[in-house]
Amino acid sequence: MQPLVMGVLNVTPDSFSDGGRYLDSERALERGLEMVQEGADVVDVGGESSRPGAEPVSEAEECRRVLPVIEALAPHVRVSVDTVKPAVAEAAVGAGATLVNDISASLWPVAASTGAGWVAMHMQGTPRTMQDDPRYDDVVGEIRSFVLARARHAQEAGVTEVWVDPGIGFGKTMDHNLALLRHLGELVAGGFPVLVGTSRKSFLGRLSPTPVGRMASVEQRLAASLSTATWAMLAGASMVRVHDVAASVQAATLVGQTELAS
């Protein structure tokens, strides 16, 4: 089966890659529809930045940012909401979102009560603290156990569509991220569809420096983003979360055709 592509649409002033670019609802809708034309299977709308060091925003402000965009996009594409707040998740589903992308791995009761799908992601700490000093005894085993336990709780609560996400870059060092990618098949074997998001993250900038030896900027991380997304898809990830939708859809199509030919 061809992996799915989730396009990132941050309606925020401070996200690490596109902060401020789509804060205006009309510009956000324009970009969302562009993603649909590029082949996105899901558009993930977020109104609160989860970059390292980010400060939380109020429920009211987050709703103000995301609800008009979700309502406008929902007739055209499947929409997910990227939030950790129950009230925002409930309002987003009411506006047309059918998937709750939850970096806190705590909102399965909302998914159960609304009938939405749910993504359980692993994060050590909070966005404000997660990169201070992340440590694990067994990063692969600990994260696998955590997200699978949350996924089973959700199933038992009545959520019929449950995804798991190892949370690349969320309270992890570069070595942690690479270990999770290397052993992604162990998470896939847990039986739940896996979502992976590496797109434009800072560890890719360190891994793929520019010719003069500087860390690659956000705009210079396309090749590394595509490489890691393709790796994840080949390892069994059912969906990748990306900023560069058109290129990622091409990669997903190739992976799907390769699997059909094998």
C-alpha cells in the first residue's frame, strides 16, 4: 500500500520552519489548497508551536487561529488538528477535523467521544524543556513501550483509528533520532500504523552541512528530509508528516510502486 503524506500547515507566528507565513487565515487556506493540489492525503493544522523552547498559547487564541482554516479546508481534504488541548481538539472536530495529532499522547478520550482518529506521539518533557538534556536507558524500547501502551488504552476506550509516532526531535538527541529511524521496524511490528515526522528538523541540518561546513538552514534541508521520509516509508511507516508535499508525494508513489513490484 502506498504510504500517505500529511502536509504541515502551521497557523502560528513562531513555528521553526514556517512561523508567521500562514498566520493569516486566507494565506493558510491558500497553502492548504495548494497542498491538496500537490497530492496531500491529510493537512495537519496547528495553532500552537511545538518547537524547542516554545511557549503555550491560550485555548481561545489557538481556536481563533485554527478553526476557520479547518472549516474551510475540510470539504477538500482530510484535516487533522495538531493540539494538546482537549477543548481545542473537540472544537476542531466540530469544525471538520477527523484526526487528532497529539504530541502529548493524552487526548484519546476526546477521540473516543467524537469518533475521530488519534495519533499518540512520544515526547520527553514539554516543548519548552524537551531539548534541555534528553536521556534514555533504551530509547527504542522505552518509546516503543510508551506509545504502544497509549495506543492500546485508546483502543480499549473505543477509538477505532489509532496511530503511533516515535516523536523524532521531541526530547531526543541526534543519536536518539537516528536510533529510532534505524529500528523503526520494531515500532511497525507493534501492529498500529506508524506516522513519522522528520521534515526540516534541526538534526538534519547538523547531519547534512553545507559545502562550507555550516549547519544547513531550514531551507537547505529538503534532500535530508526526503531521504529520512523515504527511509521511514521503506521501513514500514504508513504516513509521513512533511512541509514539502509535492516532492514527498513523489517519493511515496515510488515507494508504493516498488512494493507492488516486489
